[in-house]
Amino acid sequence: MIYEDYIKVLYIDLNKKQIRIEHRKDLKAYLGGVGVASKLLEETIHPELDPLDEGQPIIFAIGAASTVYPVVTKTVAMFRSPLTGELGECYAGGRMALTLLLSGYDALVIQGKSEDPCYISIKRNNVEFKDARALWGMSNSEVGRFIRERESGGGKRSIVRIGPAGERLSRYACVCVDTYRHFGRLGLGAVFGSKNLKALSIIGDRNLPIKDFKGYFKVYQDIYKRVTETEIMAKYHDIGTPLNIAPLNASGGLPTKNLRQNAFEYGDDVSGEAFAKTNLVRKVACTGCPVGCIHIGHFRREFDEGYEYEAINVCYDYELIFSLGTFLGIKTPEEILQIIDVVEQMGLDAISAGVVLGWATEALMRGLVTQEQTIVPLAFGDAKSYMTAVEYIACQPNDFYHALAQGADFASDQYGGKDFAMTFAKNEMPGYHTGYGSIVGPAVGARHSHLCNGGYALDQSMKVLDKQKLVDAIFAEEKERCVLNSLVICLFARKVYDRPTILAALNSIGHNLTDEDLTAIGERIYRTKLRIKKSLGFNQLEVKLPKRFFETPSMTGELDEKIAYELIAMYQQKVDELMAADESQPTPAVSGS
Amino acid sequence: MRVFLEVASGLTRYTQGQSLFEVEVSPNATVEEAIHKAGIPEEALGLLAMNRQKVDLDQTLQEDDRVMILPLIMGG
């Protein structure tokens, strides 16, 4: 909490329908966001229990500067991932960070399981457990509409909810936040479902005066100017991340048809420019962001015979066009938007859903499974079959779709095809086949996401592979993002939020931090994550990479499997050194206010 | 010798609005020479690609090669 010497944590017990509030001074050593969430997860996780056991916690946390400065808009969620079995960490924007801040809580810890489906209404002076039996089975949009009509506080409210996939415990079910944002990766939706928790409604309506307004406003203006006037942020607004389709397709880094190809023959037809010309109807922003990078695409759906149509708007970005487009060989923006809409309504992680279907399509092509099992004739380019298959993943009508709902790694354990089940430590791959950075980054990343350390970005800046330089850069970025995510900024603005900017921002709202403090905090957070991973049995050197990564040339040419494993071992050595230092150090002192 | 440059929409302000055009360069010229001749400032360059692969400025060119000048990959 800004200006306070404690982190205010709301503990929610779904078994007893009780809450308690703690003011944790000790957690200030973790600054906020992912630091606080990691420590709370370490305290409450049960390594001996299944990820979907009711004893496992869900942690949400906002950061040390949440929504007080431009583009500091995210909330972090941490949990034991039902998809990977290890560290679960994901981020969402929308209004959630602002409403948590203005409801007076820095973090939520949700434990236990409700006897019946429920949703939780969180207000500044009240927490209510509400009956959600009538909401069970509703899609993301339906449950959002239902709660909007029944809860007060419009404009100061965030609605966080799951769809049918979460209820049915699909291990990559997502959590939708305020319609267009998501805690997408690693299966938080299934953890909600395992607790009979359909939704959260958070209302934030208190005022939070800034003490040194003059000093604060000077820093704010500087950041605002850089956010709104730099070219990179303008790109996020104009075409947005779908801009990536063109360079990746031209340079052979665009995963296509289950990475059987590194470029898509219809790439120009599904480029960011193509979406903008034919389907883009609106751009919206998370609360506290002047950029507006959320691109809304429009398509027309026939809902009945006799020329009966409805207009559907869904958000799209690069990762969705990759996973539900190029990875499945879908040739038109219209069809990609239609698949995105089904994924959205079911409440699945879009990246995992697309990558799982890529594996399933190739498994059918190779005869590892039959059409009796897939029910629909999965084939690259066949959007209608994929839309039906997405619903089957959510509803799991047979053993095959039950396996698909556990992820590509699990499904390939059951049916074969491990070499083309495109995952990193059980988490489905993101949309970059750019070189060693795009493979080693998520393989070693704490949550096996491209966002852990941005390894793919190094592939375009590094002229010739320098193994040590690459490993050092990934390691440094992994730690630095622990700092950024303790604030919690949107990583699109990571180049704006350099160290001097972070220090100016925090110190003008009551902190007293130095550059060395931030470095120490980043390492402290990373060590906490690594301890959690170790407690859950993760061994970096046991991670196996699908052979497909080394069969299909990347943006920087063919990749050697041995070099990839060598780089991973080099990274692990740095982790071992960091953790050895951890064991020799005393309990961290509190930094800042 | 003749080579072709194809530039992304954001860079056409440096090329009189042209997105695909020819450039005459010396034999064994590099990508850098071709881009310099086209008048595109180095600081505006993003990703360079030929034949579905990333290339660097010192890449040697052959007659009729086609170099794509693209925006940098961006994301979180």
C-alpha cells in the first residue's frame, strides 16, 4: 500500500466463508506484485497436493505503483499450475489493478473450496460470498453480463470470471477480466473451477490522495510524454502486436501448421495490416494506460436461417493470430476471429488451445488417433472443425478430448507424437521460432513463457550466436522482469521503465530505494520463485524439447539440439550459483518505506 | 548490378511512398550499401530478411536479390 509500511492482504477461506485481513510489514521486502505474490504462494502452497486440490491457494497482487503511473496496469496471479504441475504465474490488465488499489487491498489469498458454486463480491468495507449455482455453465460473456446487472459500482468495478472450460477443469482454462483481458496461461481457470469459484467482483471507490503532488506530477508527466510520444508505443496502438506477422513470416520465424513450416503461404492475408483493413473496429485500453493497444475485431455471425445475423466483436493480438491462425493453417481474419470467439466463450487459454489442436491435427494425419476419436475431421485450414473441437476441449465428450484438455504434453503421453507436441516443460509454445533465444528463453523461464525473459527478442539483436552472452542476457532479463513485475507494469512499456524511471516513480510516492535495492529485490523474488519450483519437484535438466524445434529451420537458420541443451545447462549453472548465494545470506532486511 | 528492396509501410516515408523498387549497386555490394543508396536511415531499420531468413547489413548481395526491410518484432 503506498505511503504505508505494510502490505495489506485479504485472506478468503471458501470452506468457512470467512475472511481475515493482515497488515504484513515483512512483505515490503518484496516490494509488491510478483514479489509479494511469490512470497504468499511459498507460504500457502502444498507441494504434496494436486494442483487442483482444494488446499491449494490462488494469490492475486497489485504492485508498488499500480495505476499511479501510466501503463502500470497489471495484476499478477500465482498458483500451482494444473498444466505444468509447477509454478503458475500470469498477468491481466483491465480494471482489476485499479479496483484492488481503491478497495484497499494489495493482495488476495483465496483458499479452500466452496460447497456450491459461488462468486465473491469484494468492496472496501465488505466481502460477500454469493450463490453462483445459476451461473454455472455460463460462458464468459454471459456471466459478465449477469454480474454487471446485479452488482453496483459500474465504472469502478472489475469482474473476473471463468467459462465452462474452467468449471470442467481443463488444465489450460483461463480467467477473463473485464471482457477483453485475461489471466491466460497455465490454467488459473481450472483452479477457480476446482474451488467452485465462478467469479470475483471487485469494487474500488476510495480516494487515495498523493502527498507530494508536485514531485509526483513531474515524474508522471515525464513518463506520460515518453509513453505517448515514442514510436514503439505508437506501434502498439496503431496495428498492435499483429504487426509481427509480416516480419516473422518474411524471415522464417512464424510457427505454421504445428511448426511443420516456418512461414505461412497466406501470411499476407492474415497480417496485422489485413486485420486492420478488414476487421478492426475499435481500440480500447486498460485503466491507467494512455496507449490503447487492445484491438477489437468484428465479424458477422449467422445465428438462424432467413438472413439472421449478429455482430460479434472480439479482441485479437499477435499470439492469437499465431495460435488460432497460422499454427492451424487458417487463411482469413474472419475465420480466425470466429475461432477466437469460441475460445473466448469457453474460457480457454488461446495459445494452449491452438497449439494443442495443432498437435491433434498432426496426430490424426499420422494415424496416431482416428476420426472416431477426434469426432470432427481436424485438418489444417478447416476453421469449422476447429471451432467444434474447441467446444469439445471445454466439454470433454470422450477420452481423447479429455486428454486434449490436459495439454499437448499429456495427450502425447497417451497417444504418441511427443516430437511434435510443441511445449516447453508442458506449457504450449508461444509464436516465435526465431532462434536459440526463442527456445532457451521459455525453457528456462520460471513459468516457461516467452514473457519470462523475452529470449526471442535476443535472436533479432544478436548478429552471431555468442553462447555466454545469450545466457547472461536471458538470466539478467529474467531477474529484471521480477523488478518490473513487482510494480506491476505492462511489459509493453518495459523500455520506458528503465531503472532511473522506476526509482524516480517509486521515490516520489514515499519509497526511499536505491538502484542496489532494486537489484536485491529482483534477486530475492527470483530466488523465491526458484525455491517454489524446487519444492514442486522441477528439475531444469530433465526438460525435454520436442524434436520439431530442430527439424524446422528458424529465423536464424537451423538449430542444433545439442547447443540448445548446452545453453540450458549453462543457464542452470547460473541459477545454482544464485541459489548457493541465497543459502549463505541472512533473512533480507526491509527495503524502502 | 540490380537488386530489389521491399520496405514495410512504416518506412515508405523515406522512399517517396514506394514499397518495392530497384536499386543499382556495385558488384558484391552489401545490404548496407543498397539501403544507403535507397536513402533509408540506419536508425529506422528493423528486421532485414532475404529468402525467409534474417540477414545482417554486411550480407553480400547478388543480381536480382530481394531484401525485405521490416519492423522489429515486438511484444511483452
